Amino acid sequence: MADNTHSQAQSKGVQTTGHVWDGDLQELNNPLPVWWTYTFYATMVFALVYWIVYPSWPIGKGFLPGMNTVTYVNAEGQEESWHWNTRAKLLFETQDAVKRQKPYYDKVAGLPYDQIAKDPELSSFVVSAGKSVFSENCAACHQAGGQGKVGFFPNLTDDDWLYGGSYEKINQTISKGRRGYMPPFGESLDAAQVDELANYVFSLSGGKADLAKAAKGKELFHSHSGACFYCHSDDAKGRQDIGSANLTDKVWLWADVPGQADDAARIAEIRKVIVSGLNKGVMPAWEGRLNAQQIKLLTVYVHELGGGK
Amino acid sequence: MFKNFKHEKIETNAGLLLVLTMLAVSIGGLVEIAPLFFLKDTVENVDGVRPYTPLESRGRDIYIREGCYTCHSQMIRPFRDEQLRYGHYSLAAESKYDHPFQWGSKRTGPDLARVGGKYSNEWHVQHLIKPTSMVPESVMPNYQWLQENKLDVSDIGDRMRALRITGVPYSANDEEYQRNVKQFGEAVAKTLHIPDALKNLVAQAQEGNFDGDRSSVSEMDAVVAYLQVLGTMVDFSKIKPEDLVKFR
């Protein structure tokens, strides 16, 4: 047909659409280029092949499944085939990727934590794989480099650990999650007492506090009416089994002490926490979302971020 | 029959062109869309999917009001890269009570189909108030008014009744309530009972304390409650992956 019209056009000259504008303006009615016509026919042939190979036409309550199949391993560990669909293909690709990564993950699973960090090949795997898991799942709160956010989420790159910095403790924190809590003291203590306590807490990490107030605050801290020592312990260094903060170092999470311009504002920040307490510091449990190997990778990654304990 | 057929006849006859174009388009619709209503494999048969509680449902209304769907999809496609980033691919069953569904075909922000439980409530609150304070490179606008606005709960019953007309099994009477107890269990059925909607909404906001402030129910409470339930209803550890493969 294409050849026919082509030769027609050649013998009779190209036809026009028949309209004439302004006396001499005509529109040529050229036939479609031959390459275009055949490409069009080729797409029809492609569609026919596609119908046969892939799921296509609906029939009653089912559909033509197509001849293409995907083979994967089912929950019983047996190979199974199903007609091609994106879910089957994904299952195959996931299992294939697991197979290829297995040598590394087997090594990670089999070795104790400290050995992983020492093995140069594995530790570079942990850094790259751990980093990608960290970026997607942890960075939203702990920030891209693990530096955290004062007032919200702990810094993972320093030496200070609320719940413990050993591999086992980090693994537990990631798997099971955490929930921070400090009762509010705004009602049980009066404003002067809160101020004395804040001065004492500020002095613990070397801040320039009012010494007279700090001395009174110290008494209150260790008394049963203040009762701070119940959780933060006698030496104010906190207890990692309940996640109470170490008050003697310069690391601050809830009170934004480093962000304030002068000592009065720093102490005011501490007062705020004492008055209203804390009912935040929630870390979600990752057990269901990440698998055991990913959590082990992350544990090593986070441990290396902060130099661990 | 086609010996003297010229395509020009169609092209120069507007009425004929219109009829034939409509015929061609409706064949596409009939073949691609209509069968989905009859195929038995379209919606997977999985446990756990339930209608939203009154508070979550109001959160969803605000999600739509603020146009979150223009940047966030709620559909994880069955590709490996998406599964690695967002989690298990979405099932049709998971949005069967969504009217309208929030699948979306364009992402500026990440997919939210499984954001539930991924971050803490306080992260969501802070992130909604000022996204760049949590994610410095974010281009998401601030939604600080969610925390300030009290949630309008005056028409919660009407909203549920409207959804009930579309087929969401909220119960309006005892008979329907008993049917829900059978289908979803008593604890869930209670949250779906329209006469108790307001009581349930306030109770969930109080218990969940989503915005960190128990003194009132804010729009933030509702939005965070909604975000925290997204993608959490189906327990995939109890489903064999090949069973889902066979639903296609």
C-alpha cells in the first residue's frame, strides 16, 4: 500500500488537499514516510507477541496469564514457578540479591562484633552498607552524620551514651526502641528550689553557677524531697539501665545549654526541664522493619561513629 | 468492502470521527478497567485491614485539606529499590477503605505508605512545624498551624456516615456493630461505632498524646495519629510472599 501510494505520488505528482487559500495557497497531501508506516506495523506485531508472552487479555473472572514464568523459592524452601508478574519478579530479584550478598552477611552474622570492626574487608562493607541503612532510617532524627539535635535526638558521634555504648546495648536500643521519661518537678518544688537545683546541675559540668544556690541545690538533689539522685545516682553520672542522663559532662540533650548566649540563659534552660520534666525521647523499635543482619550492621556502624564503649 | 475505503472519509466527517474515536477509547476502558471489578484476584484477602478510627479519619481529612498528596504518594510499587527504601510493597487491600485512595503518581517527598511507626510522635510534630529543623535539605513547607488549631470535631458523626455510604463498614446501629465485632474483633469494632465517635476520638487523642499536649485535641493530634497508622495494619511476617504473588 505504501509503495503503491508512493508510486502514485511520483507518477501523478503529489496531491493537494483540495483547498486553495488566497488564490494560490495550497496544502500538499504527502503520503507518510515509508519508515514511519513500517514502524507502525512493527508496533502491532510487538503487541501480538506481548499478548502471548505476558499477562494480557481478561477472560471472565480471570485473564490470559502469558507464557513467561518466574521461578522463586517458596516459604517451604522449594522452587516454584508462577506466570510472570511484577510481584513474582520482585520475589526472584530479592532472593537473587540475598544470594549474592550472602557471603558478606554470613560473615557478619558469624563473627563477634569486635572482629567485624577489625576485618578490613568487612569493615568497609559495614561502613558502606551501614551508611545506606542509616541514611534512610536513622538520619531523619539523628541527622546525616549522626550528630543528633539538641532538644530532640541524641548525638551518636560523641562518647556519651544514655543507654550504654556497648555493641549489645546499641543492638538492644535499635531492636527494641527506647522511651525517655523524667517526671515534672514544677509542682512539688517551688521556683526558688528549682533555681537552686538548676544552679547545682549547671555547676556539675563546670558551669559558672551561683555557688550559694548550688550548695543548696546539692542538698536538695540528694534529699528525698528533690529525689534527683534516685535516677541520676549519687554521683550525678546517671544510670544507663534506665537511660537517665550523666549530668557531670558537657554533653546536653534536652536543655539547650550550648545554644545560649550567657550563663543566666543556660541555667534558665535547665530550669525548664526540671519544671516540666520530659515525656519524649522516643526511639521506635526497628525489629520488625529491619532484619537481624541489618540491625547488626547498624550496630557496628553506630558503634564506630561514636567510638563506642 | 474496504476496496474503496479511504481514511479521508473519516477525517473529513466530524460526526463519524467522533463516534469512532469514542468507540476506540471505550474499548481501552472496557479491556483495562472494567475487568478489575470482576477479577477475583484484584483485592488480596489479608487480615488486619480495618477502617480508620475517628481521630485517624480526621487526620486523613487534614492530610487531604493541606494537599500532602501533591508531593507524597502512598503506594510502594513492587520494585526492589522501593522495597529496600520504603518497605513491603503496598497491597490493594490496604487502601480498600480509602475514599479516595492516596496512591499518587508523583513524588516530591518520600512515599508515606509505610511511614507509621518509623519515626516518633515528637519527630512528626517537630517536622510538621518546621521540616528543615529535622531534615536540613527538605523543601517541605511549614505547617505550624496544625499545632495551634483545635480539631473541629463537631461533624465527626456525619463524616463517618458519609464514608459509610461509600461502603466503609462504620456501624450506625447495634446490628452493624455486631457484624463488625465478628469481622474485626470487639476492640476495633468499638472504634467504628458512629454513636460513640466523639468519645472514641477524644479518648484516642488523650491516650496517644500525639502532639505532646493533652490539654486539647489539636489538628496535629489527628494528623500524627493518621501518619502513625499508615501501613501498619497488615502483619507481613504472617503472610507467605508467594501467596501474594499468586494474587496477580
